[in-house]
Amino acid sequence: MIRPILSASLGIPADILSRVFDPFFTTKEIGYGSGLGLSQVHGFAQQAGGKVELTSEVGRGTTVRLYLLARRHAVTEPAREARRAAEGPHTHRVKGTILIVEDDVDIADLVATGLQRCGFTVKLAYRAAAALELLHSGQAVDLVFSDVVMPDGMSGIELADLLRNQYPAVPVLLATGYSEALSNADARGLQIISKPYRARDLCNTVTELIEHKLYQVP
């Protein structure tokens, strides 16, 4: 059965319609939206064996339709294995403690869950200053993962520059969806992952950076 679950009166412009299900995509100002609402709906529908379709016309409105199976058949073990292979591994050979620096609580929790599923231990800091306090207190971390856009006057790039001087043995990975920030970070030689990213891509990148730290020649 097809059933509308959301209707918006203004409609969505065609140039962003294809991106509305992307994780972290939002047209709201920083601090007013995580961009996870529709992406979570899309993920839940897929996990339930269904799908989501969205139609929109500017000036007329938007309709999101959710398709769900009335009854799910038993999943055989071969099917489970195929699905696990498609999703990618949830554990990695490298373990470690990741310090997540993210001011949006919802995004921080989502990233933490993804990294924990990969076998990492996580610590959370919602401000750059809080991350510095944690490191200054002597708590050991194997990698710092920070958003570029942060409040309170210190960006993720500024935090990364500071950490490279004070804690050169700790890799720093930055995340952003802004092209200008990507160029700025790349020009400084900083490691960066572009939003939106998949959880397994983040896990693989974190693993590679920690491996490089472990095996590089002194």
C-alpha cells in the first residue's frame, strides 16, 4: 500500500531534490538542523525491506511515500551473509580510541555508534575546547575526528593545526561538506573526509590512519 507520510506546502527546488535523502544534507543554518531526518527514514525503510519515494513541485507541495512489506519472509542464512557482505565489515583489525569532536549531539551519537560497530572505543567532545581539555588531562586517544565548522571561535581546522603541534603522534581526521573548507584543509595537508560519507568509509579511513601511525618508521 502507498501512503503519504509527509506533505510540505512550499515544495522543494529541483536542484536539491536529488540530495534530500543524503546524510547530513540540510538547507537550514548551522545549529538548526542535522540533515538526518529523511536519511534516517530512508535507512529505516531499507532495513524493513521497503523503500521511500519523494515527489515535489515548487508552489504545490511535497509528498513522501513510504513502502513497507505487509509481511516479511524468513531470512535464510545465505541471504544474511550476502547482506552482511554488501554492508561491509562491522569490525576492523585495528582497534583504538577515537575522540569525536562534534557540536551537534545527534550527529555525534550517530558517528559514535558507527565507529563502535567497527570495534572502536569512542570519547565525545561537543566543543574544540572540551577536546583540548580532555587531551590535556592525559586521556589517551588514537585519533581525533572533528567537524570543520565548530562554534566558540575555534574551527576544526584550527584545532587540527594546534593538535599537530602539541600532539604530533595523534592523527586528526576532519569532516566537512563545504568545498571552501575542503580546499583550505587540503592546502594545509590535513586529512579530510567529505560529507556525506558512509559509516564503512569512515571506519576504513580511520583504520588506515591508525595503521599508518602504528607502522610508520620512527
